[in-house]
Amino acid sequence: MQKKTSLKDIASKVGVSTALVSYVLNGRMEGRISKEVAKKIRDAAEKLNYHPNHLARSLKTSRTNTIGLVVADISNPFSSMLARIIEDEADRLGYTVIFGSSDESEVKSAKLITALRNRQVDGLIICPPAGADDQVRQLKKQGIPFVLVDRYFPDISCDSICIDNEQASFRAVEHLIRCGRQRIGMITYDSALQHLQDRITGYGQALAGNNIKPPDQWKQLVGIHNDQAEIHHAMSVLLNLKKPVDAIVFGSNRIASSALKYLDTNRVKNPSDLWLLSFDQSEVFDFFHAPVSYVSQPLMEMGQQATRLLLSRINGTVGSERVLLTADLIIRQS
Amino acid sequence: MQKKTSLKDIASKVGVSTALVSYVLNGRMEGRISKEVAKKIRDAAEKLNYHPNHLARSLKTSRTNTIGLVVADISNPFSSMLARIIEDEADRLGYTVIFGSSDESEVKSAKLITALRNRQVDGLIICPPAGADDQVRQLKKQGIPFVLVDRYFPDISCDSICIDNEQASFRAVEHLIRCGRQRIGMITYDSALQHLQDRITGYGQALAGNNIKPPDQWKQLVGIHNDQAEIHHAMSVLLNLKKPVDAIVFGSNRIASSALKYLDTNRVKNPSDLWLLSFDQSEVFDFFHAPVSYVSQPLMEMGQQATRLLLSRINGTVGSERVLLTADLIIRQS
DNA sequence: GGCGGACGTTTAATCGTTTAAACAAATTTA
DNA sequence: TAAATTTGTTTAAACGATTAAACGTCCGCC
């Protein structure tokens, strides 16, 4: 890699000190520098194709203009769309993004956060896995700017941007009930993550509010790694009850997608008699032979607000804000 | 952000020079350092929760252990899966990934490459948009390690990892013909990108080799930004010919997905009489009411080989390698 | 008893910037 | 005309690491 030109190269070419070059190129000391010298410096910089070394700059200023992003899995559309939005917003505000996937593992998440911090990111946007609360507390204690997205820890007061999962779930299930569904099952993750618990709570409250007493089997829990077999099993339980469910709520689009595959291969007799509702969008919902309604998270708002909130913390605003966005219920019916 | 501990802090705590601390913590000069001092240093590092400042280290060593990744759009599953594979492989080899999306824009790609280089990445993995050939030539001239993935420029000799698109396309179309299809249309991008041209070439050769003379209208070109209306229009042309096509090849999963939506909403009379074949996978293919075969790119191989090849270049191996991977044809038929 | 080597550690330069402070020369002010 | 100010530029330290070279000490050896 051919040696890049540095301030010093420009300085010696023009015959001035590096300080002056730095001032000119950064537009400081506006009034003080003579027009001619400034022009000479700028021309030389152009000719030598100068680009500042961010490492050196950051080392000196202790600002990297970089934010770290920890998602569950960048290959999951939810994460990658969020990442894209954050990338764009960060770019707009002069920041670069470094990312990593935690795979819902507390250990990986910790490693990632350390790696990102060693690279001196100015702040972090984190979608924390279960069990990462200590890491978050640590960050808070150390005064590192960070914002949680999509998930939060109820007993940690810090910046977070989430949807109101309890409300969204409640409204979704209410909708099913108003449409005449009486036996509503749910397949969701067996996880301590509060936002997932909130979905369960909302579901339960909607049923209770309508005097429906759900038998235990209506709630099926599966592992967070989206094991197909597990999800298929959950489906078969729900559909083979003495009184089978007439609607199912899925805790995520991944679960929904596996469940649809189950329905597809097992050609359930009358799929129009089974209402389906998922959290998060998926392209496959458009093509399934029965309509799938879903709770749509406002990803754009989430990503942008998270980025802006983080930057305001980086730039010194203090406080902590728990933002609750409202999710839309997208209804698909034939 | 509370001041992090530096080598100096450890040095002064233990009462030695920073050099010694550096040697110990990096495991250099194995034999020379006294066990006790080494232990004291390690203990102090532990107690002070020391983490090296990568900026400083990189500035001195001129190695950042970071690679830059330029994809078309990280929110596109093709990109994000590739990104994930590269992330994992890079991590395994001690590297971090910084990414950016070019949106198929030559200008954005140039900006991105500059931004990544200013951050002193050790090398780049690039999925270049059309018109980026000059940028690539530039990189080559400057001796910056880089590897192209998925795409290449035929008149630039440099490292690249792609599938053999011409062959894949040829085989796919041959397959359709062997299955009795006679009137095979194609919807693909109006782009100079060579790998897309290769797909067209393979398609043409398969037809020619079977004495099929495609009328111009069989080949429908659409813009690279996947405009729905354009794709729907292309579909309507193909299906409303005096002699409509009996099979369609889609240049990408995005095109396929829009086309399927068209078929879905326009309830084409006999979809089983229309064979569909796409490049790249998509979850929606599983749920469409007619089978969609597809050319499956070996993403894992692509990502891993790209990463490894890049690292070997970074570490000094010279030469340039154009790797052609073989894609699988996944056949779905009812 | 002087010399050479091993041992354990320190010195000091360096990477490419930024930036407060110092400086000399020109200009204004009193 | 001396003092004060402005103007344009330089000096030099700093950021936090790495690393070749230098430095004492102690030891053994002839």
C-alpha cells in the first residue's frame, strides 16, 4: 500500500509548518491566515491527493465519529433493515457504523461490546440479548453513551427506543376477538427478554378482558434460535387439541415463517378457519394462501431516533429517555 | 466517558516503564522478563481493567485489523447474508468489519471507499456497482488490497470471487428446454454489470444451442432499482404476446419477487403452465402457489473465500486470482 | 582482574494529527 | 515615538501505543 500523503508532506511542499496546514484544511482561524498561503496549501493538498488519517485525528481528539452497532444477527432482515437505516442516518450526521452480531448470546455480546470499545467508538446502539443487563449496567456506570433498541431492561433506567409491545399485542388480540375468534393460541420464545414478556402479557390481558380463560396449552414456548422442529411441534399441539385453536399469534416473523411452512406441508384442511397474526413483517406473508396479519414495527423511526438520541448523548445532553413507539396493526383478510 | 486506563497507568502503578508493560502484555521478549514483574504487570492490567487503544496501536503499526465491506444494500438479504458470513470469518481471523451500502451508485461507492480508506482499513471487499471500474483500477494502481465479490470487470485483472453466471444461466435454461419449455422469456436488469450480461449470454446460448430463435420481446430489461411497476409491465408484455411465453427466467430474486406478486394479484389463469426460474434464493419461493426453481449461489464459499483471499493479500501474498464458483440449480416442480 | 555475555529494564523516537501558547513583524493607538 | 494591538505563522507537547537500541548489573571465564 503506497504511502499516503500526510500533513507533513504538504507542509514541506508549501514550505510552512504542519500546524498551518492543519488550520487551513480544517477551516480554523478563518481571519488569520493569508489568502495566498491558504490557497497554496489547498492546492497542494488537492494535488497530493491528501486524505486525513482518521486514526491520528481520533487519537488526538478522542473522537472517532464512529458508532458501534450490536444486533442479534445481521443476516436477519429485521436487523439488516435497522442497520441500513442507522447507517444512512449516521452517514447524514457524519458518522460511520461498525457492527457485529451477538447471536442472542450474552457472551458474544460482551465480546462485541469490548471489541467495539477498544476501537474507541463514540457510542453504541445495542439490541441486547437476554442476560446482557449487567453489561448494560456496566456501560451506564462507566458513562459510555449508548442506546438500546427494540429491547429494554425494566430495572435499568437508560435510553431506549422500543415499541409498546404490550399494547401492540393487546390490540392485536383484541382485534382477533372482535372478529369472532374464541380460541387464540400463541407461539413465542421461551426467553426472559422483557419485550417478549410484554407480548405475552398483552395477549393474556386481551383474553382476560374478554372473559376468555386460556388453557396452558394455548401458549407454546420455543427456543430463541428458531428451531424448525420445535416450532412445527408447537403447531401440531395447537392444531390437535381436543378443541383446536381458531387463531394463532406468532411472537416473531421467524416463528411465523416456520409455522407457515408447517401449514403448507401439512395441508391443514381448512386454513381459512385459522387466523394468523405475527409480529414483524415478512415478504412471505404476501404469498401464503391464507392471510396473515401482523404488527408492523416502525423501523425507520426506531433507527433514526436511536441514532439521533445516541448522538445527542455523545454530544453531551444528559438524562435518559425511554421512548415507546406505537406499532401499526396491518390487517389482512380475505 | 470515564478515562480509560493506558499503558502508562499500569507502568506507574507497578513502577516500571511503559515499554516493559507493552512487552509483557503482548507476550514479546518471552525469556527476558522476570516472572514476578510480568505477573505484577498482568495483575495490574487486570485490576485496572486495561484494554489497549486500537487507534494508538494502529497508528504505530499501521495495521488496523479492520476490513471494509462495500455492498449494494445491507438491507437486501443477499448482502446481509454475505456480510454475516464475512463478519464471522473475519472475526475468526482477528478482524473487524466496517461496512457501507453503495445503492448501486458509482458516486456513493467512491465516497464509501474513500471513507473506509481514511479509516485506514487494511483491505476492502467490494461488490462494485456499474461504472466503478475506474475506482477499482485506482485501488489496484495504489496497491490497496481488495477483493471483488459477486461481480467483476472483465478488463481488470484482480482478485474476485464470483459464480460462473454464464454457465449457471446456460444450465438453467437448458433444464427448462429439456423439460419441454419452448418459449422462454427473461426479465433482467438493464445494466452494464458483466455478471448480469453473462446471465443473458448463457440464456441466449442455451436457446441458440437448441435452435430456438428468441424474438426481441422475450428479453425484458428493467432498471436496477427494482421498480415494481416496471417489472409488472415486463410481465404483462411476456404474458400477453400473441404466443405467450411458457417459462420466465428472472435475473434476481428481487425481480422474481415482484413478478410473483404480479402473478398473484392478476391470478393468471393457469400458473402451472408457466415455469419460473430465478437467480438467488428467496423465502417467498417456498410459498408461491407454483414452483419456482432457482440458481443458488454458494454464499458461504463466496464470503469465506473472499475474506481469506483478502487477508492473504494483506499479509503479502502477491498475484491476482479470479475465482469462479459453481452455482447449484435448485429444481422445484410439482 | 578484566572482558564478554546474559539478563532485565529503560530510553527515546515514532506514527499523523491537533491545538494552546509563543513569537516576530506589521500596524494602530496614544 | 513608544506602547499596544493585530496579523500571520511556528513551536512543541500531546494522544497511547510500539520497538530498536542503549543501558547497567551481575555472572562466569581465562
